[in-house]
Amino acid sequence: MRSRNASQIDSSIVPVTRRTGAHALLDSLCRHGVKHIFGYPGGAILPIYDELYGFEVSGQLKHILVRHEQGAAHAADGYARATGQVGVCFGTSGPGATNLVTGIATAHMDSIPLVVITGQVPRTAIGTDAFQETDIWGITLPIVKHSYVVRDPADMAAIVAEAFYIASSGRPGPVLIDVPKDVGLEEFDYVPVEPGSIRPAGYKPTVKGNPRQITQAIELIRHSQRPLLYVGGGAIAAGAHAEIARLADHFRLPTTTTLMGKGAFDEHHPLALGMLGMHGTAYANFAVTECDLLIAVGARFDDRVTGKLDEFASRAKVIHIDIDPAEVGKTRVPDVPIVGDVKQVLIELLDRVRELEIVSDPAQTAAWHTRINQWKTDYPLVVPSYDNEIAPQEVIVELGRQAPDAYYTTDVGQHQMWAAQFLKNGPRRWISSAGLGTMGFGIPAAMGAKVALPDHQVICVAGDASVQMNIQELGTLAQFGINAKTVIVNNGWQGMVRQWQEAFYGERYSSSNMEVGMPDFGKLAEAFGIKGILVTERSQLAPAVAEMLAYDGPVLLDVRVRRDENCYPMVAPGKSNAQMLGLPEVKRETPVSHQTCTNCQTDNHPSHQFCSHCGAKL
């Protein structure tokens, strides 16, 4: 798409200077507060890199040279998640641009604001199958919020301003700007465009909630006896953690979060239930099954959260607050839909509660809290202990003990789920590929977060399989002295694949063992010029973590853990959230009578309302 907004700028009040399209791009990025760019040069984008040289010499911009363009996209993503600002990455045309696609899709699925700049062949060569030409505009259409091909350098500044506004407003997301090589080289009368001065016609995200629907939501909350607050990544994007805490405290709402929502609510709070869904806590999954009111805040009812959809909060009324109207009613039709910015809607709701002088009645939800607290007692998250092996959960717990306030990134797999279960994160301190589940995300995302926040501890939790997807970025860490730490929970498998093969594919472990051909990670780290540490015994774990954290520079810590440990609880495909595998055995000092399910004859705990095996009403 070609922007038509350059003509809106009044050149009579702005100094006009002859500049290239590449200069206009970089100057516009600076005007939008960009300090760091992650990228990799190539032929079509060289005019931009040539101009970048001067911007770096003057200290206006810092370019981080990655070893693969996918690493650039993930690093910009980690930068954006850690700060809430727009991340920026560069790639050249053809393979350089297509190497960015996985990172763009990752950001799109998780609603992360990026501006992605790609080089393109000259305008006259577009469509001729020229050397290193790909239609990156067409390729990325399904995975961007908006995209441009810059046909006229005079449009550059307006396009950048528009791109930043689109990427960061409403439901955030990635925006692509494709720049033909000759557009970068061409000189023109450059008129700067300031941030926020360009707004695309017809694009006006709804921010405020409908007052009538807010009142209806308050009435449902007031009369609920078994309410549950279900918080997603939209709450993080909106910076709504303070409002969520006020809402939960005022109405004594048990609160669960999605993988994307971790950190939006204090996980040490008595009302916190941790994460729900496929590998969520048992008490969160039982609560969502038995609640009578589900208050969804910035969440999209993802399949990994809901399990069997028609049994997800099946007896509950639903309030759904989200800034994207396309998400409201897409999967579950709410009783009260509220479209608007999560933070703004919650402020309006809380103001209305104060105006009406609404006070919650603790007795109304007392039985519900008693039931939830019993589930917490009966089904805690368990850290197993083995005589001669380190449990992977022990690694996560030790990290959380020694670095409780760190920013954590993850790769994807069992280690990701254990980290989600056992780490207690603050807002924006949990950075993980949720929607796309991108292996290889962790190291470059940690790189981006550490570049953004050099004074904070940043730790990547990786698996031995997924870390190899982008392990070349150790070279970037070494070159720029980026002091991010990487901890490999090493079981010699594609762990989650192995677990599924064990549970659902008759223990046929097809192409999931990674032991043969696995590198010596410590030596590999040292080959990149990075400190490597190996842990094989439990007694080594705590000292090694302490050594890693104290070291002034990037570290790769390889921890050899129990090979066949599974991640539980787990909701099997096609099952309801109440039907979890791997629940710990309930231990009580005195015997209790069980309820026998009339449908499948399974004995259930007397507090259950639904059978843990078949999901039938007890």
C-alpha cells in the first residue's frame, strides 16, 4: 500500500532539505524514539545501511548485527514485550525478507508492536523475478496488521509515522514497510513528519467502554457467588495490572491468567490461581469449570486455554472485555461484551463502582474461596525429587529463588510450561512465544530485552532442542557484550513431542530424540567467546546459578536433567479442563467419602461438581 498522507504536510512551515529516501527513513525512526535496530544487511537494503553508518557514528541509532534475520525479528519482539515500545528490525530482499516471516508471525499471534523494514529490488525490477526478489508484501499479508511498499521517497516520513501509530494503537501488531533499493537512493525535498501527526483514515480503535454494558457487568459481578477473573495478554499490552489488582481485591475475585497474561496479576497474591489451560494449575482449571461468572479481560479464549470448548465455563455467564471487536464473540458469545482498551474500561468500571458505593459481601463468595483453597491444598504444583537425577522443575525453582525479579524469556516446549508454572513474574517480565509456539524464540528475545533494559537481569530458559534453532545468536551476544543468560533444561529430547508420543502415540518415539548429534553446549559457547557452565549433579545447581548471575557477561548454563520427566497437569486433546492427567494423589489425615460418577463409575473427590475422568455432572 502506498501512503497518500505526504501531501497533508505543510512544507511552508517546515524547513526543506534535499535528502535520500534512506535518510528520511532513519530520521523518521529517530523522531519516533527508536534507539536500537536489529538487522542484517544485504544488497537491496544497502542504501539504508549506508545512511545508517552516519546515524551510528553520531550516536543517534545503535544497530545490533544479528546472525540470522529471524533472530532480528525475535530480538525486536523481545525489546517490545519488555518495554511496551515498538520494536524495529531490518532485513534485505528475497531470502532476507522471508527469514523474517516466522518472527513476524510470532509477533502477530501475540499482538506485539513491530515495525519491520525490508529492502526490495528497484521499482523497475519489481515483478520481473529479479535477483533476490520476493513479494514480501504479499507473503506477509495474513500476518501483519498493515503493510506498505514505498513507491515515492516523498511518502517515506508519512508512512513511518502512520506505521508506528498503527503498530502501537488499538490491538498492537507488526507493520511491514518494504523499501525498493532506488527509493532509498533517490533524493527529494525532505519534510520531516512528527509522531502522531498522521492518522490513517477510517482507523479509530474504540478505547472507552459502553457505559450501559459496564453497568451490566457490575451487576453480574455483584450477584455472582462463584466468580473468576480470567486475564490475558491484552492486560499486559494495556498496562492494566494496577486496575486488575483493584478489581480483584474489591470483589475478592479469584484470578487466573493465560500464558500471555502472566505478570498482569501478582502471582504471590492469595487470590492468584496461576495459569489455566492445557498445562495450567489444577485449581485454576477446576475453578474455570465450576465458576458461575467468567470475567475475561484481554483474553481470546484460545484452544490451549479452553480445552473442550463446549465444556469451558459451560455453566457460567461471561463478561468479555477486549479492544479488538473481532475477538469478542469469535469463540464464545459473551453475555456482556465490552469493546475498549482494557485499562480504560477497568478504570471506568471501578469509577462506577465507587460512584455507586458498591461494597462486596465476603459471605457471598466464602464457600467458593473455601473450595478453591481446598483444591490448592489437594492439587499443588509438585517439584519431584530423585536420588541421582535433577528434576527439570528444580532448575526453574532455583532460578526463581535466586533471580525473582529477572526478565525471563523462554523457548517452546516442556521447559516453557514448567517455567510458566513455577516462576512468579511481574508485568512484562514474562516473555514467551504463546500463540505461534516458536522454537528458537528465547535467545534472540532475551537479547532484545537486555538491549532495552541493560540494568536488569535477563534470563532465557531454553530446551536442548529449541535452543539450537537460533543458537547462532550467541555470536551476537558475544560481539556486543549483551549480558543475557541462557539456561538449557537439557533432557536430550524434543521434550513435549516425546511426552505426546508417550501418551497418545503408543510410545513410538519418531524423530524426537536429540541425543545423537547434540553439541557440547559448554564448548560451543566458548567457541563463540561466551562462558559455558555444565551441571550434572544437584549439588552443583545452586552454585552454578549463582556463578552465572554474578558473571559480568553472557553465560550458557547447560543443566542435565531427568530424561523422561513429563509436564503435568495436562489436559489431553478433546477433553475438558476438569479432566487432567498427572494430578497428584490427594493425601488427607482422615478418610473422606468419594462421589462415584454414575456415567463412568470413577471415584471423585467430594468437593467436585464434575467428574475428573469423563466430565459428567456429579
